[in-house]
Amino acid sequence: MPVQPTPLRVHILIDSLTWGGAEMLLADLAAGAKSASIELSVAYLSDVNGSPSAEGLRRQGIEPELVPVRRMLEARAVPRLRRHLARVAPDVVHTHLALADVLGTVAARSLGIPSVSTIHLLARQATGRRYDASWRGRARDRLAALVRRRAGARVIAVSDAAREAYLQTGWDDSSHVVTVHNGIARTARQSAGERVRAELGIEPDALVVSTVTVLRAGKGHDLAIEAVRRLIGRFPRMRLVLLGDGPAREEIHRLVAPLGPAAILTGHRDDVMDLLMATDVLLHPTQVDAFPTALLEAAAAAVPVIATAVGGIPEIVEDGRTGFLLAFPPRPDTLAERLEALLADESLRRSLGRAAREDFLQRFTADRWLARLRAVYDDVLAERER
């Protein structure tokens, strides 16, 4: 029997618990924590959109605590967080997103508690949801990097591509920044696909092509729509399902209008895995992405993907074995060509999907993710002891 590691108290600090990749992943983190003997607790700095990601944590038995902080230069922010951390008394503080990275790291350092920070985006990711190209945004990013380097024990990048982009800024040293690929705890229910198809008015024999990402520029919705438009004549029972919401919703509504009932916009949904069980191919022709969770979800559901070979995507998708990769910049004709090949060949779809599922089980489950994180925490604590 393997020896169970010593229990470790890890406290998560994050800017908010709104909808978002970093925020939603905390429930997966909580689901895998026990496998690594981690006692997890969570605090957030701002209530945004009613903190919907808190529900996933509650399902895992964790009640997140709001420690209200309005802005980075708020005079009482660090003392407030310092009192909070002193009361929680974790072994390690793990921060996510810029505000928590700066204030949480400083507060932890003042108490002698080691901290690590995860960066979820490619450095200077111009199409990123949280990126701000103004001088204020640049100053904030440089301040966050300085604090992580001087006061934090480690910076965790979600992919090798994100790590390399961060190091290329010159903001940190290679020995201080490590890659830890995310994982997920989400499961695919075999019967869910039929329910979702019936709910969306999709025929059982239709070919369903989906996108699962926020509706904003740079995510490739226009390319997916154009590829489907080119192929709808050959595959008249094809349906394009776009899951998500965001600032580009009106533009995307305009783009899909010529497809009529062949295109379905679902808005935000919690049941991503159920939707993927109704999906034959997932499209992700993005311009940039550090490590998209949607591709892990597709792999868990054995759905083949067509995605752009940018950022951390080639660290998830192996071209020709678990999906197809598009050269950058992605082009609608190339996307349509790859999509046509998959729609025309069910055996190819099944083969790629099976390989993606096997890869997921080997690399991207929540338990494997937590084992990787636990190794970082243990290294940090060992360094402190030395």
C-alpha cells in the first residue's frame, strides 16, 4: 500500500468567484484535494455576478469566505488579509489572479506563510478577458510579477507555453517558475447527450459541431461559423451549437443569422459535459489560449477536437491522434477541410475520441493535477525548512 502523505492545509485566495476558467476550476481542485491529503479552504476578494462559482465549491463541502477588497491600493487590504490568514493558519497560501497575487502574497509573507501563485493567461495576452493594455494595466501586471518574484515561493504556469511567455518578459527567473498542467474532475454521463439534443431540438441523427468558450473576439467563432456555412450543403443535418456568453454576443448573433435553425446559441450553461455528450466534434479555432479547459472536457467526453496550435493547446491535443491542429493563423478553408474529414468518417471520430479519452485519464484527471500541485507545495515547504 502506498504511504499517504501528511495532511497539508492549503488556502486558496482568488479575486472573485464569477464565471471564468480559473474560478470554475476551483471545484475540480476541491474534488481532487483529498487524493493528495490536502485540506482545502477558499477565500475571495470581491462578489461579482453573485459569485456563481461558489456553488461548485459548496458541492464539494467547502464554503468560500468573502474577504472584501475593492482595489489593489486600498490601505486596509493587506492588514485585513493578514488577520484573515492568521485566523485560517494554512501551511501554504495559493493565490489566483492579479489582485489576490499581490495582496495575498504580501499578507502571507508578513506572517511567514509560504505562497504560490498560478498565472492562467499567456503574458501580455492581448485578447485575454483580464488583460488591460493601458498604462494602469501594464503597471498592475509588472507590480504583480514583482511581488510574485520577491515575496512568493513559486509561480505556477498552466502550460509550458505560458511559462515561456512569462519568462520572456524578464519578470522572473526560470528556477522560480514551474509548469503544472490543470486537470478536471468532471464526468461524462452517457445518457445526457440524448436529453440535451431533445432540449435543443436537435435530431438524434444530426451531426453536432460545438464551440465551448466565452463569446469574445479572438476565440474563432467567426471561423467556426464560416466553416459550417461552407459545409452545410454537403451535411444538411449538421447543427452548430455555440455555448457561452460574452461581449461579442450581438456580433455572433449577426454572423449566425444566415445559418437559420442550423445554428443554436445556448448562452452560458453549467452542464458542459452533458452538451459534449451530444457533440460529434468540438471546434476551438482560437487566436491565443494558455490551456483551455474546454479541450480537457472534450477529452474526458471522448469528443475529437479541431483547435489552433497556439499557446498550450499542443500540450493537450496531439495532431492526428487525439484531434486536429490548425496552423496559426487559423483559416476558414483549412478548418472546413478538417471538419469535413471528421464529419464524413464516423470511425475516425471515434478513434480520435478514444485516444483523447485515454490521454485524459493518464494526464488530466483532478487526482493527477493535485499530485502535481502537492509536489510543488512539498518542495516549497522543504525549502522553508532548509
